[in-house]
Amino acid sequence: MQVQAPYIGRFAPSPTGPLHLGSLATALGSFLDAKVHRGQWLLRIEDIDEGRSDSASAEHILHTLKRHGLQWQGEVWVQSQRHTVYQATLTQLQDKNLIYPCACTRKEIDQINAHRAPGENRIYPGTCRNGMPEGREARAIRFRCPVEPIEWRDHRLGALKDDLNVSSGDFVLKRGDGFWAYHLVVVVDDLASKVTHIVRGEDLTDTTARQIAVWKALQGGLDPQAVVPPPAYWHLPVILAADGQKLSKQTGALAVPEHDPVLNLDTVWRHFGLDKIKATAASQWLELAAPVWANYRAAQAAR
Ligand code: GLU
């Protein structure tokens, strides 16, 4: 009999501003999904970009989650404390010859992509894949994309496929100035915390293939039984502001209002197309919302 891994979900905000309603929706969705599976819900502060992250925002996120009854299990994972782990992972990828140093500047890559429309992905053409040009210095460490396209299934979006050679090319895992790329740290931490289910905003859908590629690259020790399959993904629709823009720090989204947690929960609930829940406290609201979420999950499943 195959024993299913217990459900472990997570919420992984970047503390680059206070928690806004869009992030509250993601937090709520991933929380309830863990709750209906009787699983664990972890919290990870993705403050790896220390220039853009600040501790006041991290504090606001923790405080706001608690006020809404969104209590995580265990210690908070904090990326800025995990540099040694990321470095060790890079060494592991190096040993498998899955990364290489790249000397290309942003300008050089832009020039090669000059024919692409603004807003279209810029593709790295693999200039340094087989070695950097003579006399050049490394500016980044890149991941060698697998030859085969990545295929996966999203709970809501169904079967998806992405040929990374066409959509991104070999991508950066560490920048020359020492910054870790999101695609590395998110995978290292999801693996280390044994995450089985990722419920997050659909603005991250097109990052998934790169993350699955890194996830797979980090498998394959001596024991084939030890191979951990990538997490199950569910990308939720993101909340749009009245002008159709995604609610985000970049578009100046406001912090979740302080005064009425139940009202805030109802506001994001409406965004999922679900009816108001009659409750006086956040904890009661969440108890009543869980069975509704279970039905919503079933209704959202791609056919
Ligand atoms: N830290 C990312 C963000 O705030 C989310 C990462 C993830 O859920 O994979 O957009």
C-alpha cells in the first residue's frame, strides 16, 4: 500500500510592504486548504532580497495573520538566516554540472532580445553554457535548463507544459553581487520543510516550471525511494483593484485594515465568489469557512 505524505502547505510572503488584501486572500486560501486536509500550514518570510525587505513589514505580516486567526505551525522560516543552506545546495548542483558561471551583462542579454516586444520574456541564449569568453568574469550563476519540457498539473488550470529553453533559457540562481534568486531559495525551502501542496496567486504560475526543474535537479541520491515528487500546485486567481491592476505593493495596495478582521475575511471571500459567513470572531469564521472551502476546492478542480 502506498502511504500518502501528510499535507504540508505554506504561505511565503516577501516582506517588502505591509500585508494587503491580495496577500490575505492567498494566506487564507492556503490556510484553509491545509485545514481541510488536516495538514500543517507553515509560514516563511521571504526576505532574501535584503535591500527590498524590511523588518517592520515582516512584523506587520505576522501580526495581521494572527489577528485573522491564521496561525501557522512551528517556527517561522526566515530566508535571510539560511545563506549557508543555499550555498550548500549550489555546491550540490555544481557537483552534478547543472550550473555554470555566466559573464553576460544585462545589456548584452537585452541586445540579443531586442527583437522582442516590451513585456515579453527575455530569453538567455546560452552564451556561456560551454564556458565564458576569454578574459571575462562571472556575473551570475545559471541553471542548465533540462532538454525536455516541464509538464505538471495545476488543480485549477489543469495540465500545463513549459519548454524552458524557449520561455526563459538557462536562468540565474545567484547573482554576481551575492543575491540568491527566488527560484533557488523557494525550492530549497519547500524541500527542506517537506511542503507537499503549494496554494498561491496565479501571478506565479509561470515561475512553476523553473521551480519544478530545480526541484528535480535536487533529487537523485543513491536511494531511488528517496526521490520526493514536486508539490501539488493550485494557483488562485489574484485580486484585482477597481482599475483591473493586480493588487500589489508596486501598485500601492493598502495594508489590510486594522479594525474588523471578520469584515476583511468576508471581503477576500467575496473575491473567491463565496457568500458571506455569519460569524462574530475570526476563529469562528474560519471554522465555518472550512467546509465551504472543501466544496470550493472540488468545484475548482480542472476537468
Ligand atoms: N514570496 C513570493 C511573493 O510574495 C511568493 C512565493 C511563493 O509563494 O512561491 O510573491
